[in-house]
Amino acid sequence: MQRWGAVMLFAGLTTLGVGPAATSQEPGREPLKTYHHPHRKFIIPVNIAAIDQSRGRVTSLQLYFRFNGGKWQPATKYPLDELKALPQGKKGLNFTAEKDGEYEFSLRFWYPGGEVSPPVEDLTPILNVVIDTVLPLVRVVARGNGVAWEVSDANLDTRSIELQARQGNNSRWLTVTDGGEGSSPRLFRPVDRYEWALQPGQSLEVRVKARDQAGNETYSLPVRVPASSTVGAAFPRGGPDVGPDGGAFRDPLGGIAPPQSSPRIEYVKTKDFTVHYTVQRMGRSGIKSARLYVRSDRDAGGWKLAREFAVNLMPTDRDHTLPLEHSVKEDGGYGFFVALESGAGVKADPPKELDQPMLYVVVDTEKPFAKITYVRVSKGGARGPLVEIGWETQDRTLMAFPITLEYADALDAKEWKKIADRLPPGKSQGDSMGNTRYVGQYTWEIPDERVWKFYVRIRAVDRAENTTESVYPNVVLVDLEVPAAEITGVSGGARSGSPPAPLEATPVTPETVPAPPPMGPTNAPPTLPVLPPAKSPAETPVKRP
């Protein structure tokens, strides 16, 4: 009898924090949904209930993956009792990707005595995730009274492209819409242009915003319109050295961007970190030293040698990865380049002024700002009361879906239960200082009749995994029912000990409380699917969920 049923074990991608984007299909199989994720480290939730009944036989789970359609490779093996604990009783498997690309996942079961199933050649993809850590590339130039732009990204969300402008000393950026202010943003193409009817002496600052399917979001550097007063025409990072009008573009570190692919971006929340570099090619004498070059987006001085590391690496060594430690003094963006020296003394050239970084690191040690601004309660519908929660949040490197809402019965509670997670930050709003803050809200319907008062907490996380928690100070009361009673009888006196006799008078009852209106739609975002549990690893055939 076949002994696997891994296809039913994944419990959805809530922990991943990714969005569905497409489906892939192999001949004879049902389409498999593909998710996009902006980080290389994540947790894959597992429906542990699907194998609870098999705990006496299944001892461990092993995650397998294949990269860009290649061969299946083993990842970490986990005993059932050592799976990572997740909220609401779920458990998960850790995974770290070495590079961006498409990853397919499957599971193998381990049994007492060392038996394993299914065979590697019979593994079936049950989850697709595209890892994408690269921001979209946005190129903008001024032309006459307008701008022309080009947005490129391997996984671009074409619906995300927005054209924004501001005039004079106004610090607020306004998005070009189909109508007046407050209407929906106008849809633009990745390669497009737009022009304003400007009066003599009028000028605008203009920028383009874009996002990919993994939630990586970027803005172009602003340009001045009309074109005769251009103040910049720039790439956020990398890209061709010639724009739509033949002008040169500059990367965020100050150099003119050569025609190369964009560097990978990593976010860290400490000023002391380690840069890992893999040697791709070496001679028979091996590597004896590595020079680490750095340049900062706050310094236009170009590349600087940060440190030279002694290395003892030979072609026969199994691990060709070099850990290079580095420290910075302040938050910001830093580009890194590594030049090696062989054992025979042959040195690689240091980076030239126009060379792009091999790696771009954003150091962010500040926690996001997050605060619940109001909580409103209404009677709601048949399932329970409605609680509307509003918040504000702000951070320069917020995750695409950074908000988690939780509740507990006390301000100092050790355990908080989830209301909703992976919520978008909200609608962006500019302030008088030129900063962007986000204002959001979520409506929660409470079906649990035992919940009648609680406290609410918000958590916000940025791309460097800095997390802020803020608790709404006021208790939330959701019991809005007016108590009512009915006199049904009387007992006592001579009839003590006997069943109470009903009063002859008609019972008096309070006025009937009108029923609450039917519940309207809420603004809760759609949740990712949770796959159904398997009957048993020993009984469930391999098939797609």
C-alpha cells in the first residue's frame, strides 16, 4: 500500500505573507496556484491535523523543493514534535531560498525503522512560490509639459502603476485619476506618457510609482516639468544607461547605471551584519584573500575599500561561501562589491565608478509607527456584533501587508488572539512635513457569543522585521442588548414548598427591542485558501489539492 498523502498537508500561505498571482499546470494535472513572496526566509504552514491520526507511524516530515523546474532537492527534515509552532494551533516548516526564482515544494514521510515515502521520483508539486526580492525598475524623463516613462520587472503588477505630481511648495503628492480628487487612479501602461496643460510660469514635480506581484514597491526620483527645468531623471536602482529620450540615468548610490541586471536587495535591522559571498570560479591555487568594497547612498564619493579578509579556500572545499563582516554608523542604503585574490597572487579588479553593487543592503533599525485611532461597535447581523477598527501607521520600509490585529481580555494579557493578519497598511496620506503615513480600517464580525468585552492590539512590521505593538487603551464592549424580563409566577406564604401558582393578572413585559438590521458587506480582505486535511498518509493517494 502506498504510504503518502502530502498533498493535503499544507495549510495555506498566511504565514508566508504572499499573494496569489497565477496558476501553473503540468500535463494531466489540475492547475496549481503560484504565490509571490518578497523575502527569502519564510514559514510554510502545515495542517498538522491531517496526520494526527498517524502519529504512531509517521515520525518526521521532510520538505523537498525544486528550483526553476530543476531536480528535487531535500530541505530540512522535521520530527513531528519539533515543527515550528504558529498561532491558532498551526505548525510550520522553515525554508530559506538561496536566490530569487520559482520554487516548487513537496513532502516526504518518514516512518519507524527508517522507511520513507514517496520515492523522490514520485514527488508531486503541491505548492508554487516565486521569490522576488528585486524592486521594479522605473525610468522617467520630462518631455515638454509632460513625462514619458518605462517600468520593467519580471513579475510586474501592471495595475499598480500610478503617476503622481505636486506643485510649488505643496508637499502633498497627488495621484492622476480618471476624474477629480478622490476617484480611482488612472490606469497606465508600463511604457506610457502623459502631458498637462500648464500655464506660463507653472511647473510640477512628477514621479511614477510601481509595484510587483510580491509587493515590492518603488518610486522613481522626481523630474521637473516643463522639461527645460528638469531637476532629475533617475532609476531607483540599476538599468540601462540610456533613457527614452537618450539621457543618462543614475542609480541611488550616485553612479550612472550601466546596462546590467539590478542587484538583490536585503533588509537588516542591525548596524553590524555579515555579507555572504559565493565564489563562482577559482583556479587550482584557490583563494587567499577577499576585498570588500562599499559605497553609501548618503555619500557621493564612490566605492571605498572597507576591509581585506584573509581566506583559505581551495577548489576541493565543499563550501565556497565567504562570510564577510561589516558595520555601519547610520541607517541607509549600502552597496557591496567583492574582489578576490588567488593563491598565486592574481587579483580581480576593484569596482569601477560605473559598476553596480553585487548586493544592496538597506539598514533600518527604526521600528514602524502604529496606533489604533478608533474602535466603533454596532449590533451587526445574525452572526454577531460588528467592530470597526481604525489605525495609522508609518515607516519608510513597510512590508506590503504589514498589519496584524489581535484581541485579549486584559491589557497585560500574555496571550493575544488573532482578529486578522496580512492587512494592507491603508490609504497613503501626505503630511505637512512631506512624509507619507497610512490610514486603514478593518471591520470584524464576532461570532463567539462568549466574547463581550476585550482590548485590541495592532502590530506593524517592516521589511527589516522591525515590529511595533500598540494597544488601544479603552476596553471594547460589544454587548449592546437591552435586558428584558417577564414575571411568570409567585411563591411563598401558605403555599410555601408547593409549586408556584401563576398570577391571574396578565404578565407585564417591556417593549420589544427591534431586531438589528441585516449585516452589510465588510471591508475584510479575502483570505488565502486552507487546503483540506488528508485522511491518513497511508490512505491518501498523491494528487493535487
